[in-house]
Amino acid sequence: MKLLSTMIGVMTMALVPSDSGRNAKENQLETFLSAHVKRIKPLSKETRLAHWNASITGKPEDYDRLSKLELEMCQIYSNREEFVFLEGLRESGQVKDAELRRQVERLYNRYLENQIEPQLLKRMIALDTKIARTFNTFRGTIAGETVTLNQINKILTTEADSRKREEAWRASKQVGAAVAGDLLTLVRLRNQAARSIGFDNYHTLSLTTAEQSLEELDKIFAELCELTREPFAELKAELDRSLSRMYGVSPDELMPWHYHDPFFQRTPLVQEVDLDAFYGRADVRKLAEKFYASVGLPVDDILGRSDLYERPGKDQHAYSIDVDREGDVRILCNLTNEERWMETVLHELGHAVYSKYHDPSQPYLLRAPAHAFTTEALAMFFGRLSRNAAWMEKMLGLSEEDRAKIEKVEREYTRFQQIIFARWAMVMYDFEKRLYADPDQDLDSLWWELVEKYQLLKKPPEAPRAAWASKTHFTTAPCYYHNYMLGELLASQLHNCIVHSVLQRPSDEGLSYVGETKAGDFLREKVFGPGAVYHWNEMIQRATGERLTPKYFVAQFVR
């Protein structure tokens, strides 16, 4: 079977040691950077706190404040003279110092994406904030009764009645119709902005400024599609037989609401072992805190600043935020004691420890993850543990009998989860690329075409309008979702490196990671500490000995 051989992005320049003295251009740049950080640092902190407050309150005034601050931030980066200055330095070749050169590259990309006409920029930010507030505060209804996303997910994982399952699934899509009109307007505005600075659309602009390549991403997803097509079809056919028996319908009658997740991005828990039953007797917050402490990455301070449980008006999803790049890191969740939220809190704390343990001696502008997908990789690396039998045994104090039961289904669950997610990520990547290429096409038809192609799900009768827009990432993280798949590739690469090179084990059989401080030390030194000092592929090579490669993900889950 052919492995993916080509990797995405622009390869980093080899970093050269700093000269003992700086030339005139470098001195000029240092003066600029110092002034820029002095100006941006307090505003960035204020903006992130405003984002946090809007997420936890849902109040219109908090979202208005966020919009105002985001505009101020973008106006700084839209300064044309400063952009030209950075562009000239970048192209001159006179910045020899590696650390300075890296800061120029990152700042250049930030300025490039904001070289937009001021009134257009203002409209984009105002509309983006409006959509985010609508999405975050929206609650669906079933038979006239308001329901939370946690309640919907509970019905989709436990309810035997197909009619009730359908009602819950449809309720999960109602937010799509509420935001779709504004979201399409925003897509068109983003495209207008991208074209004004020389790009064909906003999707291409986003990839370019993120040091990624559309051509290479297309290659990765095309090859992943081919590698997973047959394994996915076989696993789904087996799943369909189980769901058919469970709900008393023929496999041909199965609909999207039978698959336990609003988007079929997680494996339905249909095996004889109910993982939720084990977590229902525990406290997922305490388990996460205890685990991270055991690997030498304590998170008690992070959790102390966090907002972890649901309430009216609060964002129903989850995220991690680094407020100031000086230690104020926190997470937002809506925890309940079930496997889904065990995975989520481990995932978000993976993001959080990445931010917490950046080397504070590094320049402020480089005190950030090497790339969005590298922090996703760490979140996924830790999130995978929620279904690990050895981890569950140690953290939950399970009996040998219970561990044996979980082990029977663990490998199949984990393998199927990764393949299911890969297929789902293909839907998101392909749809969003086409959305920005032509936002005026029949997007509802396109959505169900891709869902059928990649996930083998049927379009239901009277499909809800704008079901695609019910996925929060189109609103909160545009042109981003492919990074989750790249994160899965890197998570497997890091896992392989830790198992064989750091822990020096022959295999990962029985590995729980609980108490493995060597793993925590490795991540803190090789991944978290350097932050964005190196281009993402340079960081990966320094940490694992290889540039990003999918071969470990393929070996772990596909073959």
C-alpha cells in the first residue's frame, strides 16, 4: 500500500547561529519589534480576556467589546507602511540572525492577511462577532422545549427510539439555519478581502499565511482517502449491522441520527462494554488533574482559572486560551462524567500545557505553538487516553476483569475512531475549500454529496436547511479543520518517538503513560519549550528525528 510521501508547507530555512554583532538592518528591526510588542502585548491580553468573558456570559455587551478590541488589533496589523517595511526585510536577505528572521516571517504573515480596506475589515469583524454570539448562545428545541448540546448528545448515545433520536439530531442542526445567511455574507466579504491583496479566495490566503500549501494538502487528503476507503467501508458495514439490531431497522434504513454523534465524527459505543459507565462513577476533572501531575505537567493552576461546567448563555463547546503568553492559560468546557468529556478535558489540557510550558526566555512573538496543528497534535495525543484500557485501569482503579473487558474492544474502538475521524475531516476540508471557491452554489446539496462520498451516510428525507452551518468551526475557526487531521498524524509520530526512543520500550502494549515523567520531560523540552522558534517542520525534525510523516498514523490505525 502506498504511503503518503509528500508533506505540506514551505520547508523552513536552515537556522544559522546569531552573529556576535547585529548589522544595521537587524538593529532597525530590533527597535521595530520592541515597539510593536510594547503596543500589541497589553491589547492582545485585553482582547483574549474579552473573548473569554463573552464565551462564559453570552452577553451582547461582552461580544460588542470583543468586536471593538479585535478591530483595534487588526488595525495595527493592517498598517501599510509597517507591512512594506517587513516585506523589504524579508526579501532583502540582510536579517541573518535566526531568531529575528523567524519573527519577521511570522509578523509578515500576520500583516499580510490584514492588508484590507479599513471599512471592509470593520464589517468582517462586526459580522464575525455577531455570528459567534448567535452560535454560542443558541439552544435547539425538541417539541418546543429548549435543550442543551449535552442533552442532545445524551439522547444520541442512549435513546433506543428512532423517532426521539431523529428529533434530537434535527435539534442539533437548528443553529445552522440561524447563522447560515450571515455566514455566507461573511464568506463573500472574506473572499473580497483576499482578492484585494492578490489571492483567488480566502481559503488560499489562510493556508498561505499559515505556511501551508493547497497543493500539498490536496495530496495528503487524496492519499488518505484512498488508504482509508476500504477499511472504513468494512468497519462501517460491521457497525451498520450492530446499529440495525440495536434500533430495529434494516441497514438500508439507517439515517444520520442512528450514529450517536451529530456529525458521525466519533465511534458509536455499540460494543458490549459501555465506557461511559466507568466514567459515570468518577470525576473527569479530578482524573485529568491527577494524570497530568503524574507526568510532571501539573495543571492545577490552569484548572483553577478555568470555567468547566455548563450554564445558560455559555458557549457549549470547549477550547483552551493563552491569555498573555506569561502563564495565564485556561480552558472552557461543559463537563459531565462520561467518556466524551473525559477525552475533551484531556484534549483541552493538552493545548493548555503546550502554552503553559513555552520557554519564558524566548521572545514574546515566538512564545506560541510552532503551528496550529502542532498544538492540536498534543491535544489529540493526550485525548486518545480516554479509551486506553491501561490508562483507565490505573486512573479509575479498575479490576483486572474490567480492564480485560475494555481491552477486548479498545483496539477496535481506537482504530475505528481514527478512521472515522479521517473520513469526517475529508468532508470538512473538501466542503470548506469548495465553499470559498463558490459560495453561491447549492451548498446543501454539496454537503450531502460529500457526506455520502466520504462517510457513506444517507441524506435524510426533508434534510434540515444549512445543516453544514451547524458545525461551529465554519464560524469560529475558518479554514482550520484540516489541522486536526495533521494533528493526528503528528500525535502518532510523537507517540512512536516516545515509546521507542524516550521510554525505550519494544512496543506500546500496556502503556498507560500514567507516571511517565520522561514523556512529560521530553514534550516540555522538545516541543513546548521552543514554541515558534522554529518552523513547524524543523521543530518536528528536532523532536522526533524526522519531518512530518503519516507513516506512523498509517501503521498504528489503518493497516
